[in-house]
Amino acid sequence: MKIFLGADHNGFELKEQLEKWLKAEGYNVHDEGDATYNPDDDFPQYAGRVVNAMLASDDHAKGILICGSGQGMCMAANRYKGIRASLVWNESEAVSSRNDDDSNVLCLPAKEMTFKKAQNLVSDWLNTPFAGAARFVRRIKEMDKLT
């Protein structure tokens, strides 16, 4: 599985930590930026980079986006067809976003995260399969028709 990472200045440090950890866990990680800390950057460019890289990759690629609140990244990512970005702040949200909604982009609020908490959420999110229940599949198809 390919995982694409992106973060603005608020999420830069957490992204760097998660990248090292995910690579050590054996994931195929691609850092879409920023490469260096830039206090004047804007989150939409990194959301776009991650989503475009995912869409150009394969069906099983995942994205992780990090900004201060997680909201901006989530809103930007969800503008793309086929992207189901979820803002996650606790374990039950991480699990339900995958199990029920087949989330393919995880958005984290850096201002509310320790590295350990982020690790737990990412692990729960990556290791929860989509349940594939008929009602979940139907709802995803309904969302895809909205654009």
C-alpha cells in the first residue's frame, strides 16, 4: 500500500515523525511536502499534491494530511471526486471512517495531537478494513453522484 503524506507548517513536525515511523513499519511512503518548514505556506497546495498523487497511483493508495485543525485539509481534499477524507481525533472516529465510509484520506489536527496519539489513530485507520455492507456501499455511490 502506498501512503502519501502532506502537511502545512502546523503539521510539518508531526508529518516528519509519522513518515519515519511508517517507513520503519514497512509502508511505501511518499512525502508530498513540504520538504522544509515554511511558516508562510498554505494547506491547499499540500492537499492537492497528496490527492493528485493518490489519484495517479493505484486504487489502494491512502493519504494522510495534517494541518493545525485538520479541517482545512479535509475540506480541500474532499473537493476531489473519489476522495473520502475524514477528520479524525479519536480511535472510534478512525475506525468508523474506514469501516463505514471507506475513507481514503486521513486528516489530523496537529494542534490536538501528540505523536503517540497520532500513531494510534493512523494505526487504527490503516488496519481497519471497509466493511462493505450494502448500506455503506450505497451511501458512497450516492456521495459520488453529488459532484
